[in-house]
Amino acid sequence: MIAVISRKRFRTGWTAFIILFFLLFVILPTVYILSYAVTDWGSIDTYVLNDPEMMEMITNAIIASFEIAGIVTLIDIVVGLPMAWMLVRKDFKGKKFLDTLIDMPLAVPTAALGFSSAIFFAQTDLNVPFALNSITSPLLLIILLHVVFSYPYMVRSLSAILVQIDQTYETAGRTLGASPLAAARTITLPLFRAGLVTGIILCFSRSLSETGGTMIALATMNNVGFATGPTLIGDWKSNLVSNPDLAAPLAFVSILLIILSLILLVVIKLILMKVHLPMGRIWPRPERIFSRGLFPKAKDGLTVFFLVILVLIPSFFIFTYVATATPTSFDWGPFLDSLVYSFLIAGIVTVIDIALGVPMAVYIAKNRTGKISEVLDVLVNVPLIVPTAALGYSLGVFWTGQNLIPTWDVLLIILAHVAFTYPLVVRNVAGAVEEVDPAFEETARTLGAKPIQGFSRVLYPVIKSSILAGAIMAFTRSLGETGATQAVVADAMTAPVYIVTLIRSSDYYVAGLACIVLIIVSYVAMLALRYVTNGRRSN
Amino acid sequence: MPEVKLVGLKKSYGKVTAVNKVNLTVENGEYVTILGPSGCGKTTLIRMIAGIIRPTEGKVYIGGKDMTSVPIEDRDIGYVFQNIALFPHLSVRDNVSYGPRAKDLDQEEQGQISKKYLEMVKLLDKMCMFPSELCGGEQQKVSLARALASGSKLLLLDEPLSALDSRVRVDLRYELRRLSKELGITTIHVTHDQEEAQSVSDRIVLMRAGTVVETGTPEELYVHPRNIFTANFIGETNLLEGWVKEVVGGTSSIELRNGGLVKVAQTNIKPGDAVVISVRPEFVFAANEGMKATITDITYMGTYWRIMASTEDDEEVSFDVTTMDGNSLTIGKELYLAINPKTAVLYPKPEDGVEEAIKLE
Amino acid sequence: MPTVKLIGLKKSFDYINAADGLDLEVHDGEYLCLLGPTGAGKTTALRMISGLLTPDEGQILLDGKDCAHLEVEERKAALLSQTYALFPNLTVEDNILFGLNIRGAAAEVKERVLINMLDLVRLSGRSDAFPFELSGGMQQRTALARALASGADLLLLDEPLRALDARLRISLRVELRSLVKTLKMTAIHVTHDHDEALVMADRVAIIRNGRILQVGTPEEIWDNPATPFVANFVGQCNFFTGEVLENEPYTVLRTKDGMLLKGRPSKLPKGSEAVLGVKIGNTDVSKERSGYMSAKVERIIFEGRNLHCDLMMDNGHRLSAKVPSWKRGKVSVGDKVNVSWEETKGAVFPMPAGGLEQELKVE
């Protein structure tokens, strides 16, 4: 067996298969809808461009989407950078605790997060004690909601890069007489640019893509009329059967979202990597003052305050609501069905991601200098950038249009979820592989190990935790996804979609309970996954 | 003026004590090396002087002022890092002028200062390059220029040469000492390389396990080491175990394991003491009588041959002969070895054995 | 038992020639040091032999057979890398047995090899330890044991002592060499440290810019360097340039300011421009004896067995001399001394094409 799979021909074939899978099942379906603009321009012309009302609706939604994403990213940087700094560069009691707190919202499905934040921030007639209960602008509410769930991503990606920047640089600056603030500003920040780009792109695209939480928040405040790009797709897709004329507008919105987000990706990268800020000068006196005493303490205090107010309370406010609301009777059956359905999908998606994503990651990381790898590395980011609702719609059109595979709902949903979670695993694992000294595997080979043994005995044990992290990420993202699910199969009953339906029919208490069950179950699933992987290690 | 004084300096990490109550005074303009094996606490010590690490106990005085709780940037020091740590996003010139810039001097002055120090390290022509375009030796020179350009009179060097090729290292160490002396600055240099320490220092501070073993000029530590660890660490040496047979006149007779006798010109011992004789390879020679030995290995060292021989007393002895005499020696040849009594040093036999006393890790 | 032969190996990365026609022969059971500065192509050569890199051109013969088609794991050439690359998730025991486990060796074979190896590298008490629990020296020995236990006949050592303290390095040189010799393996040891190469090697190969400049015993390399670069890289040298007046029975060189200097006999044509190099360790200073030139002592550094003297010649050029330290007190700073050397210690070369300074660059 080992002898067979170690043959050069087999290895080449395997690599080709992995790349083919990626191109055919991930990339192509994601952007397939773009071809609609060529083949069906006529219907776009008729149903969209010549319908002023439709045009206005689309333009408003798209503008709102990008406006929200922009503002959210800005807020995330302002409140996230000091937090990342604190976590990486400072030592204090309770640092571990703070570190865990930041990750907690990541495990809460966005549907639950949307409901929880909405009842905290928005003006509703639910009368929940301690709720802010004041926001009436849907735009503002969605911005706040998106900050809640994108904040951890920003902090995580910023601190990941910050950790890698050798602190010696800053210390060197200080031995040359620069105050801590001046050294951080003139030395660390310029080196930090790459991390900032990753963080910005991640937050921007997450916000642009978010559907379920947004729909729920809007429904909670009984909003009518305000829509973002993805919610538009979700709503129209559910009406597509009764109103086939919506096919052209759906395609149009998806195309716009895909193209604009890809353009934006390039623009952000170019701007941030090319533009030099004239920040070289140092002001010794004022910067010293800001480096010491009250200012840093106030800054850290505010950072933690923002974390609590903007992220933690809204994330878990749902518990307050359920604890204080008047119970109503409830049939658990359909919800439990949807929960099982969601878990089944998330599980299969994670397995596919790991099985086909890890080899891809290893290939990309090990052939960094190669042209193919370079192209793949760029392509892998595409499904991450494209809003999932657009991705889902495009994927649905692609697979239902071909006769290559059966178009069962569950299969389509799985494929859609694989498309946007696969890159998460690949990026995570590729990053980890690149950090492993190649000398490990090389030495193993010179000691007589075949390439596959080099992987299984040397590389795998070292990157196992990153694979686990990737798996957890893929699992929770799949579990919480609404946009892609709805866009690919309109009446799919996954747990988050079910919660959306509950809220739309004003079953708030039941929705609250469902949210809590979803939160608890996904926590337990995460712990279990961790336990299983750790357990295997001790054997 | 920047003399440095450390009083009872201590640093603990939990139960581990990295530096244990070190007292040390470095005079103004002196070049002092802190030498020791990995993990002896030398880096922790220099980092406490710089203010990068806060001491658990004790005080750091620079120029007579208590600096123990003064932040790094206010200590007015120049620091050169082991990993060089040139700012990768700045050109060579901007790296060197970072110190003046941190003081917000005007552009012209910044330019002049960076030119002056780059000229001093002979790298003026590389001014516009980026650190990644320079080779290791050049990078470290730029980093030295950067430290000096901050105008400090106290230079701290944290293993400045260990990232470099050995050939480059040799050239650069003479350069380091020259610059330091020309500019009349006080220098504290941390290293694990005893040859480097000997070549650059006015005084060497030898550390082991968080404490100072011995302090002295390179010559004192090589010729009259007071500690057996020092004898072995600074330069190679032969350590022969035996006991004192008699002390007569100016010399003591030491009986080796199997009865061989060696004379040593040291008398502060009494008959019956268990001792260790330390004698360097260049002071052992072939003679007509003495320790009977068989040659086991011969190595060419360029200017001399290093001969390994095992003696009748079960000791491995290495000795050096000049390149001309070496041709007559072959492996397996038997000969007598003698030592120059004035060059040998005696130590009481360490309680835990010789091996433990000279352990390098 | 393996011999290694490299024939015209070429390898370039982005237009940089890491190997530029590399020819080298390593005998069976030989300990060969590949010595050169950073960037000379030492590691590239080692990686091509191990199969981790494929040469652009040329042949590698292992035991006389072309091994182009052999995979890394089939070459029986164990690599010991600079960082040791001990597998962090395995204990010392499992690290050492890695090669045998891969091949599914029998339990009693493993047992025997393990005990042998632990004994050989003095780690018997630490077989359950993980790499991070070991000191640098122990890690190095574990990595060595792992390479030795893999059943390889050829040992490729990539700066195996670089990560260790200077003093420890000196102690481990002899130990490492005698281990390899005991097991009768062929070893290729890459280093930038000329002292290490001299002490450890049966033969030294000097490499620069992807080419082998000279191969020879330590004695040959030291006493009869092929180029000024070799002379200066293996121990510092004083260099003089001038015109060849005589080439038998020893070469006589006349410098620009008229000094007459002597070196080994050569075949350099009379009247040609030449370079004379004398190791600073072979350069002697004396107040009494006459010499080739007089100079003022600028600085004396006590370096243990030697004194390092920096001298200023009357013509303003600087020289250095390393003299035994028993001479301390006989020369002091400010003294006028005469500088001399034995004729046989003066190596003579034709003037290098790119000039002397370019030739001597070590980085």
C-alpha cells in the first residue's frame, strides 16, 4: 500500500485530482453565475435595467451592504487593534480568560447572534430588562450586529501577525531613545501592514456576506423595506417558484456582489501595500507623555469596555431574554429535525474539507515558489471574499443546470457549504505547514521514510492542532450558515433557517429557546471534537 | 560619565533563578566581557542593565545614578542585538539615523550623524540599501553604527558576533575593540566564545549558573585561573588527578593515579591533599623522563601539531609540538612527557568530581 | 561501503549559481569537510547528494553508480541538519529508532541498536526525554544517534556544531569524529569554521561560488593553499604584492617600495606581478633578529596561547602577527620590531584577475 502511493506517478495523479476537485467543485460553481451576464443579458436588460423600481431596490441594497462592511471594518480596527496589542504584548492577570472570552462569539451561530444582539440593541416591544432598547435605524443595528461577530476575526488575525513580529525591533527602537508609543508607531506598525490587510479583508467580506443574523435582526425590529444584498437574494430565492421573473434580478445582484467584492479585494490590497504614510517623524515629548501613566491604562480600560459592551453582552443577551420572558408552548419536533439536519450537513462538510483541503494546503505550502501554487493561493481566497448568498445562488444555478450530479437538496447544500468552508481549512493548514521547518520531513526522508510516511509520522503530528482549528471553524461556519443555504435551496430547513422562520412569524420566545439550544449544542460539539482529537493522541 | 555598577542584582522566574546576586563595577571607558556557557544568566544580566528586564532584587547604577526603575529609552545606552534586529522596512541610512530621529533632531543633523558613523564602519557606500541586501557582517556593522549614532557613551553588546561566519567573526572582533577604544566608550559585551572574549576585553567576567565565577584580565584568567572551571573554560587544559606527596622548597611533588610523579611550583598545600593539576597543552613537552605515554592521535593545527597521548596513569594528555618537530611523531609511538612546573596550577580536588566541576552544560 | 563522486554538478536558483561545475570525490570511510563561507553552495551540494535537490546538470555517483533515479529514502544517506530537526513529538528513544520503525525492524534488533546508540552518545539515562527537555549538546548527540541508527552508510552533516557554545564545540569535535570513525561510515561535513575543518577532516574541500577551489589534507590546505582566498580563509594572512625577481630555489618578490620578500619556489615567470601570502601565525616579530621589514607595534592582544600583534609598517600599511605568548614582555606597544618568516611559509600566487581585494572577500 505504502509502496503504491509512494510512486511518483500516483503522487502526481493525486495532486491533479485534488486541484481538479478544487477547480470544479469550489471555484467554478462560485463564479458560474457571471456567465449569466453573457448568455442571458436580454433578461437582465428586461427585468432589471428597464425596471427603475427594481434598479433602485438593488442599488440601495448593494450600497447599504458595502457601507455597512466599510464602517464595521473601521470600527473593528479601532477597537480591535488595541485588544490584539494587549493580548500579544502585555502580561497581566486574567489574560488567558480574556483570550477565551474573545473567541466565544465565534462559536455562536450568527442566527443566534443576530437575535441576541437585536433584542439588546434595537427598540422592540419585548420589554427585556437591561436591554438598551433604543436603536431604531436598521442600518445602525446591522452595523452593530456585524461588529459583534466580526470583532473576534479582526482581533485574531491582527494578533496572529503581531505575534510573528519580533519584539526585538521595538526594543531596539527603545534603546535608541524612542518612547514605547513612538517605537510601536514607527517600527511595528509599518511591519504590520500585511496583517492589517488580512484582517480588513476578512472582516469586510464576512460583513458583506452575512445573511442569517441580518435577516433575523431586521425581522426582530419589524423592519420592512431595508435590505442588504444577501438578504435580497434570500428573500427573492424563496419567492422564485411563485415568481420566475426574479431569476434575472437574482442573477444580477449575485453578479454585482461577486464582481464588486473581488474588485474591492484587489483595491484594498494595492492601497494598503503600496501607499506609504508619512509617519516617520517622532515627537519625543508628546509621545512620551502618551506612553506612560494614565493614557495607556485608559486605553486598555476602554478596549475591555468595548469588548464587553459591543461584543460580549450582545452575544449572550439572549439568556437574559429567555430567563425573563413569559414561556409559550412549543412543539420541539421540527426544530430538533432541523438541528439534526444541520449537524449532518456540517459533519459531512467538515469531513470533505479535511480530506481534500489538507492535501491542497500541503501542496500550496510546499510549492510556494511554483506558478501553479501561486495561482491556487489566490483562487483559494475567492470563495472567502464572495458573499455566501451570491455564492449559493451561483452554485445552485450551476449544478441544477448540469446533469452531472443528482440535485438532491442535501447534496446541493453540502456542496455550497464546502465551497465557502474549504478555503478556511486550506488557509489555516497551509499557514501551519509553512511554519514547520522543512528540515523535519527532509531528515525523515534521509532516514528512509517514504513521502507519505514523512507526512503521517512527522508533519501530521505537528500540524494536527491547526487541522483541528480548521475543522472547528468549518463546522461552526457550516452550522451557522443561512445565506448560502437559502440561496441554493429556498425551503431548506436547517436550524438557522428555521430560526429565521420562527422570528418572522413572531415566535420570539421559541426562537430564543432554539437559539440557546443551538449555542449549547455547538459548544458541546466543539468540545467533543477537541476531546476526540486529544484522545487519539494519547494512544 | 557612564561607569556601571550592579549591586546584588537578582532575577528569578518562578523557582528558577537566572541571575543570583551579582555585584559588578565596570569603569568608565572599560571594555568588559561577560562570558559563560548557555543558560549561565549572562543575557539576563545585560538585559537588566539595559532595562529590557526588570530585576527581582538589587540595583543598577549607570553614571552614578540609580537606573533600576528607569525605562529603556531614558537610560541612554547603545544596544546591539544577537539577531541584529535592523529595522527591515528602513534603509541603512534611516536605520542609523533612527536614534537622532527619536530625539527629533533636524533632518540635516540626522544626515550628518548617520554619515559619520557609517563612515566609521566603512559602509558609507551601502547607505541607500536595505538590510536584506547586506551580508551578515555588514548588517552587524550597521547595527553597531546605529547603536553608536544614538550618541550614547555606554555600549551593550549581546552576543554581537554569534550569528556570523567564523571567519567574519574573527575580523569583526578586532574592529569592535578598535571602535570602542577610539570613541572612548564603556562597553559591556556578552558572549559564550572564550576566544572572542580574550581578543576584545580589558576584563572578563566569567559566569556559571547565575553567579560570577571569576573576574580578571584575559591574561590573569588564562595564566592563573583561581577556579578549575575557569581553567578549562578559557583555553584548553589537561586536568590530572593526584595527591600531594611532599612539599619541598619551592615545589610540590604530586603523585598521579598509578604512581607517576609531577612537580609543580606551588606550595600552598600540604602532603596528602587530593589535588587536580591543570596544565595547558603548550606547556607539556616530550622529554627524556617523566610520564610514560603512548600517542593516540595527531592533528594538524596549522602552526603546530596537537598530539593526544594516554599516560600510564590512565590520563588523556594533549600537548603541542611545533610543525617541524611533528614529523617525527606517529600514532602508537611511546614517549615521556614532562611539564613545566611554573606553568601548572593546582586545585583541591572538587567534591563532586572533576567532570561535574567543569561541565559545560 | 560507499564512495561519493560528483561530476560537473550545476544548480542555479533565480540566476544565482549555487553549484557551478562541482567536481568532488569522497573515498570510502573518509571524513571530508566541505569548507566555505556562507553562500558558497555547501548546503546545496549536500542536498543534491541526499537527493533533496535535483541538479540541473551533472552526475552523482554513489558507490560508482549514477543515482539520479534514486529517491531520497533509497540513497542510504542520512542528513544531520544544523537545527538537528529532532521530531518534537517523539522521545529520544523514538527519535533514534525512527529509521528502524519505518522499515519495521524486529523488536530485538531495535532493542540492541537502541542500547548501543544510547551508550555511544552517552544518553542512556535520557531515553524517555523529549527533545525540548535536552540541552543543546544532548540534542545534537540524539540527532547524531538517530542518523547513525538509520542504517545509512553515508552521513551528511550540515554544520552539525554551529548551534552549540564555542567551548562545547571544541570538545565535541573530537568526539563526533571518533564516533563516525568507529562506525566506519563515510562522512561529508559542511562547515564555515576552518579550525573545525582542520581538526576533524581527513581531507578538506574548499568551496566558493559553487566551485571547489582545492581539496587536500589539512596540512596541504594550510601549507600549500591553491589561491590567496584559500590562504586567507583558512587562518588569516598578511599579503604583499610585487614583481617576481626569482622563482628558484625560492621566489623573490620586489614590492613597489623596494622590499625584497621571499616565499616558496614557484613557476611564476620573472617580471610578472604576484601575491605573497604569509599566515599571521607564521609571521614572526623580533627586536634583535633582522627581517624583511621593520614595523611599529600598535596593539598587542593576549589570546591565551598566542599574542595577537597589530603592526604598522613604515610605508603605512598594517600587518598582524600571532606569536607564542611566552614572548609577552619581549615585545610591547610602541616598539620597533623586525618582521620575518621562513621562506617555506610564504605562499606565492599569480595576481588574481579581479584584483586582490575582490579575491579575498569572505562574504
